[in-house]
Amino acid sequence: MEKIKYLILGAGISGLAFAYNKRDDDYLLLEKDSRAGGLCQSFFAPGFVWDVAGHFYHFHNEKTKEFVKEMLKGSELCDVTKCAKVFYKGKYMDAPFQYNIHQLEHGEFMECLTDLYYAEGDNNAQSFKEFVRQKFGKGISDKFLIPYNEKLYSCDLDELERDSMGKFLPKLTFDMLMTFYRGGKGSTYNDYFIYPKNGTMELVNSYLKQLDSDRLHLGETVSAIDVENHRVTTDCGTYEYENLISTLPLRDFVRMSGCGDSTLFRSNKILILNLGFDLPSIDKEVNWIYFPGEEIFYRVGFYNNIAPRPKMSLYVEIGCRSDEKIDIPSMLERTLDDLKRVHITDDHKLEDYHPIVVEPAYVHISKEGKEETERVMAAMKSHKVHMVGRYARWEYSAIDDSIEQALALAEEI
């Protein structure tokens, strides 16, 4: 049995980035789907380009930014300054909600402002729900942060560990808000981003053009991982490796390798409805909108306002429990009703749509799950097993984080 120097599980954006950086070395990519890309795939209908929800590139690392821009050279890129809104009690306001509470009705504004002023801090918070209430006060938390994120995660936020969102939760103190009101900037991690006009699959295609197709096995499913003997079994055979790079969801890796308790890795799933309409969008500026209320969706994004096109092209995200049955026709019907009710559509007619179910979607980071993640990843290093990407590390992170992890690992080993 030939030993492969770098055996890569999963040809999503993380696995492809690592393979690209080892393209002149001995590597093999295994991917269960019939095409590469993972969640960074694009779908096309006449007049519309959709992804698996919004996969936009907001960079916090200059090296990663330059790498991606070089990979996308030749693609038409959209440089976007984010315009996001919140739909709250029948009206639109600017996002982030925390920085724009002055746009609320006066009584609610004063409630949020005074609650923020008297916020206790977060020293003894155990759950995510306790954390946001202590850090932002009851007003901001109960009006937006808790209801919105409970729709997104599809669970009670008391089930999540306090730092579940990490850097993706906008920072705010009373002093920061006062600085903002005096003309300072209230920044978030994704204020600016780039996006290929023809879909995020452009980056995947760029990788594939420069990789050996014989070293990418599509439609091959991993069934067992033997970390002691450095072997991976698939439905096509068994491979021996020197280094294993796993981009598989950590829950699945643990289940197939027997190296931990897979029941501790919980998550939700989401239904994404990519919708194409016959008319332009009413709002020509907004990139996406957050919905903390009774609407079926928690977020709606506008591809046509990011990569300009004449007709309205949306991605609609609906959070679901992991065990929930998804009835696409009825959820689409309710979505169309809610889009009209919140004034995103008027006389618009649906021309085409593409539904996608993502599972796992948002990982549920509990205290026990976090401890098990840290234990498994530390133990696997001694077996030359490396986890790369959002789901492989069972964390909340962005596409550029996955690329950055892959580039760093390729340099390290």
C-alpha cells in the first residue's frame, strides 16, 4: 500500500487551499460529492447567480487577502462597502442594531441606552444568553440579540457557551456608543468585502485549474479513520498517509475514528432559498437584512445589490433544529408571504428558485463540547492529524479564516 504524504479529506475551500499550496508535492484529495467546492459552490439560472447563501470575503489578514485576490485575478470582482439593515416592529433601521438604537421609538431608545449604561459586564456569565444580557443590557439583548440569534441557532441561547460567537459579535460599551454618536465609527468585522460577480465558485475554479485532476477523487466517501495506523478507508479502498488533513465536520471525524464522543457536537441546519424575481429590488442599496421577529427567515440577502444585476436575486436563510423535518414547498410559500409583508416584494413574480439544506450549519458550542473539541484536536496532533476549517474545528468562523488556517498549516508541515 502506497503511503501518501498529505491525505486531504474534503475538497471544500479549506482542503483546496491546502492542496494548492502542496500542488508540487505528494497529496491526494478525497471528496464525497460529485463536484468540489463544499459550501463554496455556485448555482445558475437565466439571469441569476446564487451561492450556498452569502459567501463574501471580508479579510482581517493582509496575507490571506493578497492570496485570494491573486487566485481571483481575471475574475470580475465587486468591492463592497456593507449596507445592512434590521427589520424591527414593522420598520427598517440601520445595522448593527446596537449602534443604532437611537432609531428606535424614544421610550425603547432610553430603555436600551440606560440598560447599556448600567450593564454589569460579563465576569460571571456562563451561557451566551447571560453573556449578552450582562454585556449589552436587557433592552438590546431582549429586543434583538437574543431573538435574532435564537432564530439563527434554532435553540435556547442558554444552551450555548458564553463565547460562542467570538469576534463575530459586535463589540459595544456605553463609551463606544457615545464616541459613535459624536461622529466616531462603530466598526464590525465585515464592513468591507469583495465578491466575484459570477459567484464564489470562481475561487474554487481557480484552484481546480492549477491542481492535478488525478489527485482529486470526487464521489468517494470516507467510512473509517484509523489514526493509530495512519489509514483511511473509503467506499473505494484504503489509503495510508503520513499526514492527514481533515476538513470533515469534527462530529463526523470523531464518529468515524472513535477518538471521542460525537454526541457532544451539536448543531442546527438551515434551509437556504435562492430566489429570482422578474423585477428589480425596491431597495437598491441594502446587502442584507436581519429579522429578529416572527418572520420565517432570520436573514435575507440581495445578490443583485452586491453583484449588480437588473432583477432581484435573493438568498433567504431559515434556521431549523437538527431533527426538524423541512417541508420546502410550505416554507417557500410562507417565505413569499413574509417577503411581501416586510415590503421586500410588491408586484414581483418568482421566476426561478433553488433550495439548499445545509447540515451542519451553525455549530452549538457548549462547555462540554468545547472541552471535547480541545481534547480531540490536541490528541490528534500526536497522530499527525490536522483539523482545518469551520466545521473541522467545530467553531464559528468565516471563509477567510478557513483559508488562513490552510495556508498556515501548509507552511507548518
